[in-house]
Amino acid sequence: MNQPDRQSLHAPATPAATAPRASRHRAGWAGILLALTLAGCASTPDPANDPTLSAEKLYADAREDLTAGAYDKAVKTLERVEGRGAGTLLAQQALLDMAWAQWKLGERASALASVDRFIKLHPSSPAMDYALYLKGLINFADNLGLLSGLSRQNLAERDQQAARDAHQAFAQLIEQHPQSRYADDARYRMDYIVNLLAEHEVLVARYYYRRGAYLAAANRAQSALREFQRAPALEEALYILAASYDKLGLETLARDAERVLLRNFPDTRHMRDGVRLPEKAWWQFW
């Protein structure tokens, strides 16, 4: 007896039984194709990631973004320029532009890190004067924008470390690159910072004096006189010094300080008004 064919062991499939399976297969492939299509649309490659683009082309694109104010995008592109152009002047320029863009984004810490990295990696760069100037600018607080207008905060009330860092960067610029195109502006900003720092010292001295801490007040007034000569705030510093000595019973020192005050500021109002009351705190709106 002949053995039956293997296929004959299964009942013949009917059209009704096979149709649903074919439909499911078609639906499955359609879903896969749709998913692949959507994935392709969602992950459109960034042209800046194209390995065939030269550092010069990337930099040109970054400059367009900087001009348009697209600083986030520019920073990412400049990072690639620095990598692809390593060891070139273009890479140096990209790093400086990146620091500037980060500063414009309000990312002060990142901007300082970038400019410090430039200073460390490229000490003989022809753009070193600009790097120092930029570092000074990043640290320089010339106003508080809208918050300052609303709060009326005196800049001298703020922590002065950033101002000191700015002064140091500007001083280094002037010392190392006295003929730099940025030197004159750096000198102007240094004068402003000196006045600000002196005012801060006097503000602290006034605070101590008003609270009866006369020795501390005298010490802070002396600090202002020693560190910030010719600053406008030194007029009040001399008066606080004389008044503090007087309160401490040090009459000779008090008269000496008063004599210096009157010799340098013969029309001083402080001899009439005394140590002025502190202005309303910056956080008080009423």
C-alpha cells in the first residue's frame, strides 16, 4: 500500500480560512512600514553632523546663527568646529565665539569655563587680548536689568567677587597688551569697578557704625582708604574713620582723620550730616 503524501495528512485549507491570515500579514507589514517612515521623519539628521562638512563650512553656518541670535544652535556647531579644526586658528576663534554665545545665553559659568580653557590652551594666541577682555566683560556687572529697576538694589550691596575677577582680567589685559584696541575700554571699566568696590567697603563700614561696632567700622573704612585711593566714596570713609575713633575715645586719631578729611574735602557735607542713615533696603517696595 502506498504511503499517503505528507500534505494529504492535513485537511485542505478553504479560502475562508486563509483570507484572514493574509489580511493580518498585510496589516502587519503596513504597520512596520508606517513606523519606519515616522521614525525617519522624527530623526532627520542634523546637517552639522555631516562628517563631510569642512570646519570652514561649519563655522560659516555658526556665524549665521550667531548673527540671527540662535545662540543655542551656534554653540553646538562651534563645538564641532573646534573638534574638526583642532590646532588651527579657526578652532581658536570657534572657542572664543562659543564663550561669547554662552554669555549671551546667560550661561555665565559655561562662558567662563570656555574662555579660561582658551587662555590655558592658547597662551600665545594673537587673540589673547580679546580673551582677557571677554573674561572681564563676563564678570563685569554694569546693571541688573529689569530686576534692578524694580528692586532699586544698590550694586554695592551685592557680592563683589565677580567685580574683583573682572578687575583682575582687565588689569592683566592692560599689563600684557597695553596697545590693544580693548585697553581703553578696560581702563574705563576698571575705574568703575574701583569706585564700586570702594562704595561696598564704605557701605559695610556704615553698617557697622550704625550698629555701634565702631572698631569694625574703622577697620573697613581703613581698608577702603588703603585699597581704593581717589575713589569718590573715600570722603565718607574718612568721616566714618574719624567718627569711629571718636566713639572709641581715640581723640588723637579722630582729629588726625578729621584733618585729612577737611584738607581733601573742605566742603564735605559729612561734618554737617554725620553718618547718613542707610537707604531703604532694596527688597522693600513700599
